[in-house]
Amino acid sequence: MSPLSESLLVFSDVHLGSDLNDCTQNVTHRSASIDRDLVQFLAHYRRQKPGGDRWRIVIAGDFIDFIGMTIAVPSVPAALSTAPNDEERAHGLGSSADHARLKLGRVAVRHADVFAEIAGFIADGHALTVVHGNHDIEFYWDAVKDDFRALLEAHARATRPEIDAAAFQERVEFSPWFFYREGVAYIEHGHQYDPFCSTEHIMAPLSPLDPRRIARGFTEIFLRYVVRPTRGMREHGHEKRGMVDYITFAARLGFTGLIGLGTRFAIAVQELFRLRHAYFAEAGEVLRAEHDRRVALLSEATRIGMDRLRALLSLQAPPITRSVRGILASVLLDRLALNLGTLLAVIILALVGAYHGHALYGLLVVLAAWGVFHRHLSSQRTVDPAEQLVAKASQLAKLFPAAFVVMGHTHIPVHTPAGQATYINLGSWAEDEAQGEPEDSAPRATRTHLVITSGATRPEAALFVWESATGPRKYEIPPPSNLS
């Protein structure tokens, strides 16, 4: 099928299953209106005639929130072929293929209406491509992909028992890295440009600690070890918080809560260092070889040269867990060490000054040094990846000539020039119910989506926001001045 023969309906960051939580008391409920709006949105486009031969839905990552949910380990051991480890018994099912299949089954029940509407879309003759994001990288497993296709087919067969199963499943595709239509669109999730969420080997994202499981990055480790088990701690908003915010939060937990949080934090940091060590061991070398083999197979299947794929890999941000400095900066331990060192220096100066005087000049030097180092360390810790995604878009457009470079991940819609192309961020369909406290309330999901058609002379794209009362409304976003 030629690049312009399909109309593309693109959205991302739905995070189905994000509020499935069996293992902790830190419960955040997903907004019920999201599923209703998503079903209405899909039904609307099923009724619309596509500009090409058919619609192709492209979900640009994080459709299923495998890493956000906490599903309790089944009481029947035979339900799993991968025996749960101690961490999984404490924090819920992990990322092995059989664990992920059980998670997917729970999501399909929880969000049956969404699955049914997508199934109807495909049964009408349209197609679906799921691009893997950092929250649903478990789609790496063939068994999980097979289950996803089977779940959709079962929904379609409930209303259309005559459907051709083979043809239906053939129209459901998965992309572990990117979706590309030459001259039209280059689409990926975007997490590979975010060191807090990037995967060491995008085509072989297995753990060097245990290749039966997907490798955990910084985000998943802290979600499982710290965020989910800590009452009142939310998954969002950390890019705007500093050490004072976390100290204030910890103080509100009381003595017992503070000790528990500190213990969980220390164990999470230990896990980050354990993962880093494993990547430099023999198991890491094996994974690198497997990744290279899979990249070569992708090059052959897509006829995209290896040089271009290597250049694409070079644009990706190394995971924060690759370096000791990165780990320390990511959890603010570098600034904690700076503050403690400064406090110690001030105490020493105060003691010396009490007997010898002239401590004021030393104090000024210490405070000035603290200011310089604090400013430097703050500039090195960039949690919000939005600027990185914009910066990479023009480089991506050179490697993969396209009118539009499209990503998700940040949950914030963007529409801005990127060299000869246009960079578009898809926003999100992930929204929690308000918790009552303004600082803890998740922002409203933008409910944005992109429609790409052939146009008269060149591809055309329009970003829309879904309004439940009126349908799609064009979403005009001024180019942000700070994302140049």
C-alpha cells in the first residue's frame, strides 16, 4: 500500500489500566469520562469516510500502562510460568511475558468498551499500528501481542461472527521503535530522548539481571519502589519539584512514614546501581549483540539502511542509570551532599571564628561556592524532556524525510516548525480524578489527536481536541517560545 493511500488517525498516552492497584493504599482513580470520550471519538471516525482507501489508527505509545498498574501475584502458582521474585510479591506482577499477559487481561476487562470500539474499527476494514512506548514496552513479547490481537478479535466476533480471523489479525500491527511513511510522517513515542525513561536497547529491551523480564528504567523503579507504596505521592508533577518539596512532603508523613519512605528510597537507589552494574557485565554484552541482530533484521525488512538506523540510535539519550553521576543527580543526592558539605563547612567556620575571628570572609566564600555549585547541579538535572523532543525533531526529519515528525510522551500538545518538517506532540488521554488538593490534582487530559491525509499537493495534518458535546475541534497551539 503506497504511503498516501491511507488516512492516519494518530493519538498517544492513553495509559489504560493505570489505576489498577491491588497492592498499595496509594490509590488514584482514573477519570471515568476518559473512556467515554475515547469511545465516542473512535466511533466518530468510524463513521467518517477516510481521505484514502482506509483509516489506519496509529497509537504512538503508552496505550497500556503495564508499568503503572500493580496487579497482585495470583494465589495459584500454576497461573505463572515465571516464578515471582520477592520484589514482585511485594509490588505486584512484573514484566515477564506471562506476567504481562495477566496484566493485559485485567486491562481488557477494565476497559472493555475501548477494546470493543477499536475492534469494530478494525472489523470495518481499517488498520491499527501500536508503537511501543516506555509504559507498554511489554508489547515486545510475542505472546502479549498475540493476546492483544485475540482480545480484539473476540470483541469483533461478538457482533460479527462471520469475520475473517486471519485478515482481521493481519490488520493489527506492532512497531517496537517507530512508524514511518516516507515523505508523510515519522512517528515514535519519544521516550528514547528522555534519559529518565529511555531503554538501553530499544529492539531488545530485556533485563541483564534476568532476560525473562523487561529491563526496568528509572521511572519504573521509582514508581514500584517509592511512588505507589507511599500514601499521598502522585506519579505526576515531579519535574517541577526540588529537594525542599520532597523534604516538606516527607515531614508530613510523620516519623514512621518518614522512615518508611527513606527505606524505600534507599532500596530503589540500590536497585539503580545494581542495574547499572549488570549492563557492564557479560549479560549486557549478550543483550547488545541481540539488539544489533534485531536492528539488522529491521533494516532488511523495512529496506532502511543500517547507516540510517545507526544514526537514529545515536540521537537517543543514554538512560540515566548508565552513569553514577546520573543516578546521584536524578535522585538529588548530589545536591544533598552539597548541602551537607556546606553545612559542615559553616559549622567549622563558626567554631574557628569563635576563637580566632575573621570567619566572615570564609563564610562568604563558602556561600558563594554553594551558589555556584547549586546552580550548576540544577542545570544538569532536566526532568522535563519537552525541549529535547523538539530539538531532536529537525534531526529526525533529515534522517527520515517527512512532512510531520510526531511524538507523544510529554502529554503536552506542541505544534512547531522543525527544519523542513513540522513537529507535533500528541498530548494525552490520561486523566486522574481530582484528589481534592490542588497540588495533587492531575491536569486535565488534552484529548488531542492528529489526522493526516494526502492533501491536494502534499500531505496535510490537523491536530484536534475531542469535545464530548460537539466532536473534534481544531486545536490551535502557538509555537512555544521556550522550545526553539
